[in-house]
Amino acid sequence: MDGNRVLVTGGAGFIGSNLANHLAETNDVVALDNGYLGTPENLAEDVEFVDADVLDEDLPTDVDVVYHLAALSSRQMLEENPREGARVNVEGFVNVVEQAHADGCDTVVYASTSSAYGSRTEPSPEDMELEAATGYDASMLGRERYGEYYNSYYDDLTCAGMRFFSVYQGYGGNEGHKGEYANTISQFADKIASGESPVLWGDGSQTRDFTHVDDIVAGLVATAEHELTGVYNLGTGEPYSFNEMVDMINDVLGTDVEPEYEPIPLENYVHDTCADISKIREATGWEPQISFEEGVERVCAPYLDSE
């Protein structure tokens, strides 16, 4: 995708800024963000930053493609403020799509979630039955229903939802400011490098389909280029346990920090995740390129460089 004008909402956040900076190499990119989790410092100089909210009127939607990533993006955020979560995640989505369509945009790619699959050790296909066990799940599934509606209602608009699986990047890779909302690998690496024990819930056997943000970016771009509709998984299909993650971080850092184990404090806790990525692979040829081992090495590299 070259030579287009592109809008990335949530564009100064973790995934959004990585996407915006990548697209800006060959496109005219606008990153819209209200600063809740994002910061303009994440953005390259040639990305235009707009300080705005997805619920605002007169958004900069006169573009060729919209990547709608802005969201209250965790279970915890929705539990803290469920009404605001629903407004941002559902009403904000509708507001962005309606303005984009009115401005002549014909391609929208938006963030959904894989958490609605619940806990599964087998790969989760897009057509399996879903559950809204949390307010966050419900809000993102609401996005998908609206996306389905837009695909059937507007003949000149394609709308594709992406179910991300456990996205991560190297420490300091545009999410250092997120604190408790930063990804688990970054938090654990920071603790282990400091000689602190990371806390694992349960016995640490829970698994996640950890996916590097560079692969997520490539999947988002491929989806827009192919003008896909519907929903698609972006993951690796190769889950790792939290115990394996801690061992791998220790191996890379040359440390021997033991984790602490505490009881799982949440109801409806998702113990295992794994993506079936055959649908996106068949539609676009996209494949994840960064192995978990390489990803962990990238996370740990800044600590080794500082020694």
C-alpha cells in the first residue's frame, strides 16, 4: 500500500504508532489519539499527529484507508468504567466509520479481540461460537456486529475486523509509558533484569499465542491491500506457557530469577489461547515472521546493551 492518505486512530499508542510509522515510509499518514495511552513521542517526524477523540465531530477522515485501533483495550479498563468503555469501543467505532464513509473512504480495518474465544488449547477458528464473558468482550463483539452491518449496507465500503492474539514488542518499543497495561513479556523482562521475581497466577502453565507487533502490522496492511471483509485472526498458532516465557527471559539475560506464584484472582480467567490463522493466510498470504525466541531476544536486548 503506497501513495495513499491513511488515518490511524489510536495512532500514538503501542500498535497504532508502530503501524503509523511503518505506513509513513510510503504514505501520507495521520495519527489520531487522545493521549489516554498514546503519546506523540512514539511517532516518526513525518507522521501528522491530531490530538482528538474518536467520539468527536469533524474527524480527519478524508482519507483512502482508516485503521481504527483506538479502544479501551482491556478487561480491566472496562471494569473500571463500563459506560465509557462501551461509548469508546462501540459508539466511537460507529462515529469513525460513518464520518469516513461520508468523506469517501472505502476501506476500514479495525481492531477486535481474541479474548471472546474464551480458554482453548486448540487453535480457535473465526467461525466458532464466541462468548462475551466480560464487558470488554461484549464491546468488541459489538464492533464486529456493526462491521458486519456496514459490509452489507454500504456497497462501496469494505470493513474487516482483526482479532489480535497477545501482541508484544521489545521493551521501550512505544509502550513503556503504559505501565500496568504493558504486555506481559515486557513487564516480566523488566522485573527479571532488575532481579525481581515476576508474579505468575496459578502454576504458570497458562499459555498465550504471543505475536510480535511487526507481524500484526504486516497483517493489518495486507488486510487493507486485499480489501477484505469479515473478521480475521492475527496470531502465530504456536502458544507458549508463562513458565516457558520466564525461562527464556532468564536464558537470554543470563539470570536465574525464580517467579512467585499467586492464586488466580479473576473469574472467567482465560487460561489458554491459540490462533487458527488459516483464513488470513489463504486470503492474503500473510504469515508471522518473528519467532517467539527472536521476539524475547528483542525484548531483552536493551538490558544487555546497557550492561
